[in-house]
Amino acid sequence: PLLPFFFIRSLHLSSSTMSSDPTSTPLHPAYSISNIKTHIAIILDLKNSKYSTWRELFAITAGCYSVLDHIDGTSGDNNQAWQRLDYLVLSWIYATISSDLFLMVMKPKSMARQIWVSIENLFNDNKQARAVHNNPPPRQKKA
């Protein structure tokens, strides 16, 4: 059976209009995450420090979704698309830390890398303080 000309023509038009625009930018993979907590199931807290686990899970997720440069400081980009991604990564950080920790590290107009380093410094300082507390220097004998 032959299809009428108008039917064939309409099929051709609809398929050509559905093709993607070559000038449009594809959506960055990081935007496909609707809930970061499905990838990072730990809420980082000062009281029950799981910093190294949280940090590793976060870095793996950031690497998988091509935003590792936002936390490791390797990107020199600062265009509008990069800034939007930075806000996204920053929201991931804030969503995976406790409210007490959030209040300690949050600074208006910060970038993800700045908050990442603040958290890192906070936990490294606490680690050093715990080491000193748990292993005090030997007492010197009085002469």
C-alpha cells in the first residue's frame, strides 16, 4: 500500500523539526543529580567525624559528574556556566554537612573551593588538637 503524499511529507517535517539544534549546549552531567544524598549518604558533623569518608565519597561523586575542579582548585574557568556549576557543587556541600557545621563555614558569596578548604582546615585542625590531647608531651622531671 502506498502512503498519500501529504502523510509522507508530514512525517519528514516532524522528524526534521525534532532534531536537536547543533548550536544548543548539552546539559552538564552534574545537573542530572536530583538528590546528592543518594550519592553521599553521610552528613558530615564535628561530633561524629567521618571526614575522610565524606571527603572520599564527595570527591568520587564530583569526579564522576565532571565537577572535581570546583573542589580541588584546578580550574581557571570563571565564566557564567562554570559559576552556575559552582553554585550547584556548593549546594551539594551544604546539603551533606550538619547545620552546626554549615553555620561555622558558610560565608556569603563564597565559591565551592573556598568552603571545601574551610571544612578541610577545620577537620585538620581538630585532628591535630585531638592528637595532642590524646598524646600529651612527656612531662619533664624536676631537678
